[in-house]
Amino acid sequence: MLSQSEKYLSGNALKMIAIVTMFIDHAAVVLIENNILNGPFHFDFQAINSSKSLTMWWNIDITMRYIGRFAFPIFCFLIVEGFLHTRDVRKYAWRLLVFAFISEIPFDLAAFNTWFYIQYQNVYFTLFLGLLAIAGIQRYDGSGGRKESGEIDFITESPCLWKQAVVIVACCGAAHLLRTDYDAFGVFFIVLLYLCRNQIWMQTIIGSIALLWEVTAPLAFIPIRLYNGTRGKKNLKWFFYLFYPVHLLVLVIIRAGLG
């Protein structure tokens, strides 16, 4: 186990890793899958396999998508950290929801080549519902409230497990009905990270097992475990919020320029 002095990644550094790997992932989707490989609704694998050029682009796409698997686990971890340290959970939730709506058109243009695609919603909605889920768990855990630092103050009564279960099911169900990115799994993964927040090795093991279906995603716990619990020297909050819709629009513009 690493000591605190050996952990040198701030929250800003973790977010930079997440947005860089996310950009690589989305560049593959927008510029390769949706442009060169004729996505997003289907791939002509017969054409891909019969063309050396398309096979090359397919291999590049897969590599970029594997790199991109780092992003989501890190964002989920940071949602938990943000919840534990925010002074106002409501404002935090509202920011996520507002940017979910701001990002929807850029997301639909980038991922589905259309202004409006009701069958799939962007990841901000997933993160918002994950935040609601862990806020609900905390609300019914029997605590006497949260200090400004996000720590539990004192226990006043026993946790109400059935209410916590209802909150989790409701938020996961909402993600499934809305068809958000990562669906109900995304919300439940945030819940898992929150429930294991005080046992880092348990969080790493359970989180990695939950992510095995994405091959490289468990490797995201390497930078996560190097997180030192600090935000970083500069307040880059709005940069990180804006990066998601802006980088999607930039990729859409580049794709349009490539014809």
C-alpha cells in the first residue's frame, strides 16, 4: 500500500488523464467509426476485412477505444470524491444536469450524426444519476448530517436499508429508461465506489472485477490509487465542465472539414 507521500496525482491531474483519454476515445468514434468505417449504426465487417486500408483504420480505432476505457472509471471515482468534499450537493447536482442538457446536441452530432437522437443520452446524465444515488444512500444512512468537508458527523439512528435500495434501483432504472451512456451499470458502478470508499483495496478489487468486460478499464485504478486527495493548485472546475461539449463540437467540425 502506498503512503500518502507516494501519491502525487491531484484531482486536476486525474481529470486531465480522464479528459485526454476520453478525447482519444471520442476521436476514434467521430473521425474513424462515423466517417471512415461508415458508422455509427452498423459496420460492414466484410468490407473492412477485405480492405487493407479499412483493416488498418479498424485496428487504430480499436486501440484508441481501449485507451479511452480509462476515462469513465476515473470520472466515476471523481464524482464520489466530489460528493464527499462539496459544500453544496444540490449545486453540484444542478451543474451536472445543466451540462447534461448543454452537451446533448454536441453528443448526438458527434456520436450519431444527427441533431437529436432520443435513443441514447450523454454521460453527464449518468454521472448526475450516480450522484443522486449516493446522495440518497447518505440521506438514509442514519447519519446526523455531513460536515463541510463531507465527513459524517455522528450516527443518530440505524440506516434505512430499504430506502437506500429504493434510491439505487430508482436511479439505475432512470438511467436504463433514459438510455444514458453506460446505462444502469454506470450508476451502480458509482454506488460501488462510494460504498467501498473507506476500503481502497476493496474498492480497487471490486471495481476492477466490475469493469473486466471492458478489458483495459481496470487499469484506470492505477492513476486512481495515486490520487493524493487534493484538488490541485488551480481551480479548473469550469474548464473541465466545458471540455465535454466543446471537444465534441470540435470533433464534429473536423469531421465536416474532412468531408
